Amino acid sequence: MNGISPNISPTRPRIRQLDESVVNRIAAGEVVERPASAVKELVENALDAGARRIAVDFADGGKTLIRVTDDGCGMTADDLPLALTRHATSKIDGSDLLEIRSFGFRGEALPSLGAVGRLTVTSRAAGETGATLSVDGGRMGDPRPAAAAPGTVIELRDLFYATPARLKFLRSDRAEAQAIAEVMRRLALAQPGVGFTLRDRTGGGEGRVVLRAEAETGDLFGALAGRIRRLLGADFAEAAVPVAVDRDGLRLTGFATLPTHARGAAVAQFFTVNGRPVLDRQLYGALRGAYADLLARDRHPAAVLDVACDPQLVDVNVHPAKAEVRFRDAAGVRTLIVTGVKAALAATGPRAPGSLAAATLAAFRPEPAAPAAPRVYQMDRPAPPLLRQVAAWQAPGLAEAPAARVEPAPEDPDTTHHPLGAARAQLHGTYIVAQTDRGMVLVDQHAAHERLVYERLKRQMADRGVAAQPLLIPEIVDLPPADIARLTAAAADLTRLGLEVEPFGPGAVAVRATPAILGTCDAAGLVRDVLDTLADGGSAGDEGGPLRGRIDAILSRMSCHGSIRAGRRMTAEEMNALLREIEATPHSGQCNHGRPTWVELRLSDIERLFGRT
């Protein structure tokens, strides 16, 4: 390059102290990215104050108004100036930055908001008089007496008016309003015992309620289940499976949905760490690993999960918005999520979400026809003369219409007590119709048997291990020293999966064997995929890892070709044996590609379909 960089001054630059207002505006750019960030910070402050009811009002996507009202502990007139000063907080004393048990701890939110907008804080502590204090573009006024209910009201107007450049980068009012609603939904799911209200007051007046969630009561699972039903819908709640697992000082609780409730995008995955909502890619990757062989690649699981641990085991101070965290034992957290969710899904037994039954019933209903004249039922029509003559000479007992079915030989009635009941018929050589005590079950025989064979192959693989195929000429892969160290540490796990790797001089490894089940494969590419997982906090033998994933993909393909094909006629004994094996096999509610293997119709639903209720 011949030119001189425009960032380099020809004279020696002079170091100077920035003005405090400039410092505050710079800090605000890190903490408050958009109106949703301001809402998050203010609501978390309310939660730290012990609020049980929190109301949020906004206008124009939060650009012109954000108001947060809570019934927390409140502040006194002496507290207000400190609360609006940078790095002043009541939540930590600064002696241990890992012993953090509150949402906020930096003392940056209120000063940052006051630096870029017009902020007014009105508060009253128990037994004290109310007070109010305003900050306009970083200029703080004096506290004044004010009439106020116990708690705090924080009103932010004209966000980013003091930093017009940032204001230009905001999205449309609708997009910003959606971001605020998403932040509120995540906080409401994290704190089911607190009541939340979100109201859009654009245009003035009472506005429109965007979100309302009353405080839930009951134990952890009862309260969270109620909040999930209210915010995520009945379909999510019906497909949700409780998750509760402890391991090495870590605890995972919450709900994960059945694979048949998967979504087209990762929009229904909600993680909290010690009750703090986070958007952490390691946690999302672990959840994906838990569903690795249960969903197709373009489908995404849905879950509401909390990872609880000692604050010393997690660092929440690694991101300006505290959206990401860093665990001391990242591999242990991943293993906890993968094994915990898989165990919860496997323990559910035969179960299909109600949404499948609703979709099945909808498919049965005929499309509405054009309006016609009122129907006259057969019983109301006068009988033709010939039929009246026939009825006159029919012998008693023959007037009833003959039965429309042929009854098979009676079988053991106890089989209908099984979850999937007793087989009654096979349709089109593909679908098994079974009768249960409460309705009927329709089974896709190929999809169901595919899952059964796949699980059987995985058990055999786990018992016998993965056979290794030695390479005639070892493949040398050049790698950085850090990657070589990771592979060496995971060598034992890799060997159990059929991949034998050892150091080969400085800066390289030798691949001496690959899993035989993979056949001819790109050994260098396989090693690099394994390294990506190890660098991301996973383990070599992880069920969501690339090596295990490739082996499982081969087993899945084998099970698909080795299962009962559509069109094969099955005897009653074979169909019932298949139903019993489905009931006893984990994850049998969906095939290897994530499609449902069976659906259940309640007798009441069938009767309603035919208008018999």
C-alpha cells in the first residue's frame, strides 16, 4: 500500500480525558442497543427489587415512550441520585464478581438510559415519602417530593434523541414492538411467579394489551406449566415433557416437547441460567444434540429449560447485555442437557400430542359444500308403495337392517387395555387400525418398524462397540498444536467409536483407523468436524457430535431398508406384536426422520366427527 492510513495522524496524538456525558453515551451504546434492551434492563431491575407485579407500557415501538411500573421495595429520595450514577448499585459489593445472584450488578442501566433519552424515576419505599428525579440527555436534576404508590415507576421518553446516529439504525415501529414482546415473553417464562402486563399505547388512550400473564401458583413444574400454556399455547403444553436431572452440582429443569411437535425454525427454544434468560449458542447446540436422531435436519425442537448451578460455576459478565454466559464445565453442561432431555423423552412411553389428533380429524372432515335446501332425513320421508308392501309381509325380527361388518373370532379383551390397544385391521397394506379402551389408534407400520430397528441397532452398537477399519496407509492431517492437544485428550472416546488418532511429529496427527460402518470416508474432514465439536465444548462421544452423528446416520439408513415395507400384508399376530414392541421402545412415537409413527383418536372425537354428541 502506497497511501497513508487516514486513521494515522502526521503529528503525535495527545491523550485526553473524555467528558463524562460522552463516556455515558458510549457506555449506553453497549448496554442499550434498541428499545427492547431498555425494557429488559428496567424489568430486570424491578425483579431484583422483589416486584410481584410488573406493568410495561410503550409507544411507537418504544422509541417515544417506555414506562415500567412495579410494586417492589422502592427507593428513597437519597437513593435516587446514586441510582442514576454510573457504577452505583445495591446488588454487589465488588468483592467477588462471580458471586452474582441478581439480574443486574454493574450499575449501568439507569445512567445509560438517562444519557441517551429523557428519563424520570418516581419511587417510594415502605414507610417513606415518594420522590422523583429526572435526567435529560445526561443532565440530572434534583430530587423532588412526589405522590407515589409503594414501588417504582420509570418513564423513558425519546430514546436516543441525544444520539441521533443510533436512532437512525432502529428498525420499524412494528419490528421494535415485536422485539419488546419477545423480551417480555422470555422474562415471563423465567419468572412464572410474577405477574406481567405489556401494553402498546401508540396513539394514546388505553392502548392495546400485547401480553398479560397473571402470577402462577404451585410448585416449580405446576407454575411453569401454567405459564407455558398461557404464553406458548395449549399445543405446546400438551406436547411438553417434564425434565428434571441433577449431575455434579448442575441441575436441569423445565419442559421439552415431543419430537412430533418440532418447528420449522428455532423460535420456541427458551433457556435460562439460574433464572436469567440467555441467548447462548452452546445451550442451543446441546438441545439440538439431544434431538439429533429424532428430528430431520430442517426441523427444530421446542423447550423451556433452566440450568441451575452455584454462581461460582458460571460467569455472566462476558457480554454487555448479559445474554451469553460461560460455564466452568461447559462439556458437563452439554452432557447434562443432551442426556437429560433424551432420558425425559424416552421415559414418556407411548404418547402422541393432541395436535396430531386434531390434524387427523381435520383431514377426515369433508370440505364444506355450497348451501343447499334443508335436509329431509330418511326417517321423515314417506315410504314408497312397494316398500310398504314389503314391510307388511316381513317376518318379525327381520325388519332390522343387517349388520355392516363381519365380526372376527373374539380375542382376549385385555389387549385393548394396552396403550396402543389391539389390532383390528390393516389398510392399504400400510396402516394398522387398533382399538383401545378410549378410542382408536392408526399406525404407520413402516415408520414405526423403522424406529424399532434403529433403536435395536443402536443398542447392539453400544453393547459391542464400533468396529474399526485400519487404514492401509495412515492419513496424516496437519493441525495446530491446540487442536492436537484436544484430540489427544479425547483419544480414548474416539477409539471406542472406531476412530484411532495419534500425534505424528510436531503439527500433525496420524489417522490409523476409521469406523468400519462408515466405509470409505474422508478421514481429514472427519477429524476436523470432531475438532469443531471439541472446540465448542462438546465431547468426542457426544450423541450430538459429528462422529456419532455419522454412525447414527448409517444405522438409520440400515433400519430404513431393513424394516417392514409399505404394502406388506401382516397377520393379526404380527400387528399386535408390532404394537407391543412400539409400547416398549423409547422414542417410538416418531420415525428416524421426525415424522409421527402413530396417531390416536378419542372415541369422543370420533363421535363428534359424526355428529353423535
